[in-house]
Amino acid sequence: MAAVQGKKALLTGAFFIAWLLAAPLHAEECQAPGPGQAVTSRLVIDGDTLELSDRRRVRLIGIDTPEIGRRGEPSQPFAQAARKRLEQLVRQPGLRLHVGEQQQDRYGRTLAHLYGPGGQNIEAQLLSEGLGFALAVPPNSALIDCHLAAEQQARTARRGLWRNSPVQPAAQISTGGFALVSGRVMSVNEVGGYLWLELDGPLVLRIGQDKRKLFSSGSPASWRGRHLEARGWVIDRRGQRGLKQGHKPFMLPLRHPAMLELK
């Protein structure tokens, strides 16, 4: 028994030391680029959206949290937990806002990173607790390494939404919306200015040729047969005009290489 306890203590100590060594790098990746704007939260809408005291509605950059149910629909798992945690994090005074290179989205929301009084990145905090997915939407992708590292912490420890894997097999995609999918590349085609990766199921991934140079995983032909993991917003193309017979009904556009991992 003493030997087992000693072994556990050594493992725990090793994990703690590894965490201490990793912490400075994580802090550097997540460092604020400057002083930013002093702001105060008025209302938290959901896990990645809040309204400031000056009435600006802010969509946090680099994170997508589960959707809260509207109009009688049920909330996705951990949606309420993400909202409540964001409420706790923004309740403290000394918040600083850093507006993105693209300053607004199509809904008129301010796109920004948010920092706590100690300089901690709020999005990274939520990601490290397993309350959202890291996301890169150019040109607002400066903190993607920070956010992926934070997400990996939660994934390794199986915290929050990583407790049960949220990764969906491509063959099981049946609706639009944000998704983290895995699948095998069945074919690769270059048509209409895009690179199309057809997966084993009803889903096709689309990469613009202007973005192709960012994806440095060899020639597209070498991707055929490989397994991958991709994330982003799936578009339901059923019923769309111009969708030809035999084309995949669901499409996931990829705009940043961090959203695709080839196995």
C-alpha cells in the first residue's frame, strides 16, 4: 500500500511540475497586446457574448460555446454552465477589451478579446475549463495558439464538454451549425476556385484556393485516404438552388489551418 501511495505521489508531483513548466509559455501566448479599453459588463447573453455598460454587444474572439436554447428549444450541454462562468469572470472590476482586426460581425457585434484585471485572457480561461471550442476566423486569429493550448488542457483532463467526446463522425452529420467532426478523406477535387475534400458521409470540406497556401500538409492528392479532424460551422445545403445531384448535402468551409488536423 505504501509503495502504491508513493507511486501516486510521484506521479502527482511530476504532473504538478509539468504544469508549472507549461504555465509561463501559456501565459506568453495569451498575453494582451497592449493596455486595451477599460470596460464594465452590463449583461451576459451566453458563454461567448456579453453586453457592456456602454451598450456595445461583444462577441468574444476565438471561442464558440454551446448554444442556449431559444423559443422553447433545449440548451446544448454546458451552455448554461458557460454563461454562468462568464458572468463570474466579468463580475470583477478592471476588465480590459481588445477589439479585433475585424471590428464587427454581420450582426453589428463588436469582435474582441477580453482580459481580467490580472491580465488573464477570459476566452482561454473558459476553454481551459472545457466550456467551449477554440476557433480561428481570419483575420481575428492572433491568439489561436493560446486558445488551442487552453482547449488542450481541458481535453486532456476531460473537463466540461470533453467529459464525453464531442467529436462527431462525419457519417453522422445530419444538421447545420457548429461541429467538431472526424472522418476519412475519400476524394480531393479542385473545382470553382475551391479545394473540396469529400469525407466518408454526407459532408464535404471546402478550402478557398487563396487560403490553400496556409495549409502546409503536403499536396492535396496526398490527403486522400487520410483521417482528419475539422471544426467550424456546417452549412446545410439541402434545398439550395444549384446543388447538383450527387453532391454532399452538408459543407464545412475551412478558412484557417488550425481548424483542420490531418492524422
